[in-house]
Amino acid sequence: MAPPRPLIDDITAEILLRLPPDEPEHLFRAALVCKPWLRIICDPGFRRCYRDFHGAPPLLGFLHRRMVMQGDPPARFASTTSVPEFPHPGSDGRRTRPLDCRHGRVLVHMLQHGKGRPGYLVWDPVTGDRHSLPPEPKKMDWLICSAAVLCAADGCDHLHCHGGPFRVVFVATHQRKNVILATVYSSETGAWSVPVCLDDTCESYARHMRDPDAPFSPNYTPYLQPRRGTLVGDALYFTVRWRNAIVKYDLGKNRLSMIDPPWPPPNVCSIALMAMENDTSLGFARILGSSLCTWSRKEEVVEWVQYRVIELEKTIPVANREDKPYVVGFAEGVGVIFVSSGVGLFTVKLNSGQVKKVDKSRKYFSVLPYMSFYTPDRGRLLSLARTPLI
């Protein structure tokens, strides 16, 4: 006697749950095997279990930022899987500059020409949803900036951040004053907050500003790096150019402060901040010689501890002897560091040291990794799943 249909579906679902999420093609192909499998995969309960089973969303692709002098990058979402590249908001010819990817969203600075100051766009590549934001407050009067977009839903596990409230944190060096400012946009209020300031009242910032070796001292300007910020707990971290001093924005306290990088402080652009140890501590990565070195900051003793060293000499190819690989980003949750050389862009897995080439050689400064589950829950597959069996 044949087993009951629900039992077969339960067994099939358990098998399908184990298909790896870092290559969505597997799940899509399975959905096309037969209509019972299609219905299982398109069921909201299965998709929820699939996310819970695998944990952190996989890396689907990336955008990237350049330094100001390098100009704007191509309007392109670079896929790292078989998923087609999502249509970029700037693909219609408008001038855009990507600022961040996080929690299933992409933050884009819309630089189209016209009257008024340019605003911002929060874009969900998977669903196609787009939300336009007004420009930051005029009081910011910024010279160089960075920004972060993050989910604002209470209690969210960030496994399926599509829709719902969000926040945008905008941090910048002031145009005329030697201070760093921050303001926050809330999708729930539709407004920016009153800017807060990092100035000489912060002891570590005052010490940084008095550094006699800083460029153009005593008229040094604390240039905030246009690098992707790192979220650890309830705080975002950015860096300034000189010695890669770290600017911390506490979301809960609405306060800016500064902390020192690992000693000796590297005066190089090619570093990355990252979330370490289950996203509970701040990490720092750079290349020394031919080794990828990482540190973790221990808050209880307020010090940096070397975490891991990965030898790259035989794993990251270079174009010539003068060509040196350098760190350009980190993907939280999946433990991946991005390293660029004259041969291409590579990912390095922290837990295994595994290296994979993900793009050709370009001008990279800060890679913006996009992570999200991408399951067959929309469009034609879903409509097929709802049709009656023949």
C-alpha cells in the first residue's frame, strides 16, 4: 500500500531543505521537476523553514564604491551565482552611486542632474521594491560621506528582510568644520533626525586631531572614508583616512565616538572592518606582506587580539611582481573577505581559507556585498504551483 500523500510531501520537503542556498539554481531546478515539488518549494511554510535551517542569508552578488578621485563605478549588480544580474537603478542612464547593501536592501545615492539636491533610493533587488528618500539635512553640509541602510523591524532575525521599516544612517565630514556629523532617516517617520556631532569634546577624537604627523597638521581635515560601514550589535563603524581611526555611531544612544585601530595603526586605504564571533565583536582585516591578517576587538579589556592569519601568496594570483593584493570588503554572516589584485576580485573564506574568483580586474575600493535568500516564490513558478494537477 502506498504511503499517504502528506508523508511523501514531508519526506520530500526534508530533502529539499538541504539544497544549498548559495546557488539558488538548485532550488529553481527542483521546483521544475514536478508540480508536487513546485507546490512544496513555493509554500511560505517551506520557505520559512528553509531560511531557519540554513541561517545567514547567502551572498548573491555585490556592488562597489570607488574613491572620489576614481569616479563612479559602472551601474551594475554583479552576480556571484547563476542568478541573473538584477536591473540596476542607474541602468537607464541616470548617474548613481551605491553606498551600502544590508538586510536585503541596497542604498543608492541618486545623482541625476536637475534642480534641487540629489536624494537617495532604497532598493530591494529580489522583490524590485524601491523607496525614494529626501536629501539629508542641509546642516550636514558635507565634504565626504558614508552611509548604511538597515532593517528597523523589532525582533527581526534578518533572514528575510523584504519590506518592513528601515533606517538609513548618514555619516560625513563637514565641509568647513573639522567635525564629523551623523543623521538617521526613518522610513516610519519619513524624516531625518537632528544631526549629532563628533568633535573635540570626545577625548580620543581630540587626540586624533592633535596628531603632529597628520597631513597638513595643524590644519588637518578628518576625511571619512567612503567605505562601507560595519554593523556590530547596536553600533555602526566607519573609518577616517589618517591611520584608519574608527568612528563609532551608537544607534541606541545616538552618539558618535572614536576608537583606535590595531597597533601599529596602518596608514593605508586597503583595510576592512568586519563583524566577528557571531557578529558580536568588531574585526579588522588587512594584508601584511603576502598574509591576510585579521584582528578582533575585545570590549571587556578594550584591546585588539590577532584572530587569524591566512597565507595568500599561492592562492591569490597577481599580474606581476609589483601587483599586490589588497582588502576591499567583508560579507558578514558568511565569513567572506574580498581581496582584489590585478588579475581579478576574489573571495576568501575565513573559516577555511578557500579562495574563489568572482569578478574580473576593476578599480575596487569598497565592495558592497548583497546577501539574501532567493527562492522560487514569485512570478510564473508561483502561478504554476497554484494550477490544478492534470
